[in-house]
Amino acid sequence: MKITQITVFHVDLPLEHPYWLSGGRLKFEVLDATLVKIDTDTGITGWGEGTPWGHTYVPAHGPGIRAGIETMAKFVTGLDPRKVLDVERAMDLALPGHLYAKSPIDMACWDIAGQAAGMPIADLMGGGSRTPRPIAASVGAKDIAETRAVIDRYRQRGYVAHSVKIGGDVTRDIARIRDVEAMRKPGEIVLYDVNRGWTRQQALRVMSATQDLQIMFEQPCETLDDIAAIAGKHAAPVSVDEALVTLQDATRIARDGLAEVFGIKLNRVGGLTKAARMRDVALAHGIDMFVMATGGSVLADTEALHLAATIPDANCHAVWACQDMITTDIAGGRGPRNTDGHLHLPEAPGLGVHPDEDALGDPVAVYR
């Protein structure tokens, strides 16, 4: 089997509601999605997606994905897509770094490999838990009243997990955390996501002031060095996501005990092939995981679900999915959808969902 053609589509995905990070510092209204279709000489077609959470959040750029694919296309055309390690090495040689640009090609290759084997990707990767995974709502509000309204909106959709965005103002963050904890229902999963929004002293002030609540914080500071500097000065469990980009990051976090949880965002780390190594580092060191699409359609959500299904149930807290946040459905209702706040692994071979190509518009590039 050989890759014969790579077709690239650009789609804008409007958000249902404006979304703020870091206490309102960053605002997002539309996501820039890149859809990739890979054709083979056997007639099997695979699909991938790369959708950064805007252009100001982390070093991931929608147009950069499409530029990266242009650079890498000639190096992967002609390869066997089922040999994902060969494709990975070809991309890494053609374009060092730029992991977010490699993720959709990796995803499409896993889709093809699963179809060729007649197995869902999760089963092909050696996992495949059928336990439904809770979806983590992303609560990107600016104040207490709006936070309550957003959480209530997701509760009405069945969500039992919430990623509450904080950061930027110590007094406001403490008040918001205590308000959310006061309205928290039994069994709900709540992660307080700072998105790098605190300095070291701000992190310590909030963590100390809320120590009685026994809650978890995600990415409290900008860098791993910052997180290491405060690690011995608080008792709160920490999850790392923005600073978890490479396998070297994962091994440092595990070796130095910088976090109790990995937040693995597939587009950020370069796709399933690279994410699976991070999963194994986490499991070897007793580190739990959240698995997340960086953003995007049901395709990106499904990819995250496949990785989550390869993690033992007890070690996977939730998946973060974006489909309920956007107003455009490129797959006509197909694929894993919210069912009582959970996603169920598809049984179809490969990814388990493909887009309606007619809904994507004309391709922006075709490589043969």
C-alpha cells in the first residue's frame, strides 16, 4: 500500500459562544481547521484534522499547518501509511519541530491502518476500552455569574466533568474557585485550568488559600521551570498540558515529579504516534491522564477518544471534546456524540468517522 495523494481543506469552525482564557485576556470566536484526506493505491482513504485553539494560545498556527503539509507532502507520498513510524520519521526529517502540522497526517495514516486491519484505531494500538469516557466541559468564562451559567448549560447537556478556566487575578480566582466548589455536585470532576496565567507568587497564593478544598490545578505557571520552583511549596495536585509538548517534556515531568496528571493534547504533541509514548511514560510513573483535542470537529474528538481508550479506565479522568462548542457539523451527526456527558468508542474500523467532503468546500491544495 502506498500514499498516492494528499488533499487539504481549510474550514472555519465558528464557536457557539465567545470563549475567554486567562481571565479574559484571550478571546476566541472562530477556529481555523485543516482537514487532510490521504488516498492510497488500494482505494482506502484516511482523514485527519489539525485545529489549533486560535493563533494566540500556543505556538500552533492554522495557516502554518497547511504550509507544513506542503513542505512534508513529497516526503510522505509513496510511503505505506500503515507504517506510521516510517511516516513519522519522514515528517521529522522533512520538517523538524512543528508537531501541530504533523498531527493530521499521522491521524489519517492511523485511520487507514485501522481500516486495512478491520479494527478501530484504539484496538489496533492495543487498547480499546469500551468504558464511555466523560467529556470535560470547557468553562471559559470571565466572572462568577457567567461561570455558573456556563456550568449549568453543560450540566443540562449531561456533562459531569468541567475544566474551569482561571488565572490572572488572585482575589477573583479564589472567589471563583470557592463558588464553583460550593455548587459542585457529588461525583463531578472539576479541573481548574490556569492556562499559564499565574506567576509563581500568584500560584502559591491561590493554592495556599484553597488548600482546604483538595482540588487540582492545570498548568498553573508558564514553564516547567516555574512549576518546578513552586513544587515543594504547596500540596495541590498538578496537571501539565501546555508545557507537555515533547517526549523529553514527559520524561522530565515524570523524573522530577512535577505533575500528578498529564493533559495530552494530540494536535500539540504531533498526533497519536507521539502521544502513545507519553501515555506509556505516564503509566510507568503512576501519572493519570486527561486526553484532549486541541480544538476542532468530531474527527479531532474521536482521535482523542481512541487514545483515551488505550489508557486503563482508572487512569483516564476524562476527554476534552470541542464538538458541542462549535456551530458547524462537517460530519452530518456521525461519529461519537455526547451521550449523557460521555463519548462512546466507535466500532467501525479506523477512525470511525469521516466528514462530508461536500461540506468542506474546494480543496486548498492537492499533492501527488
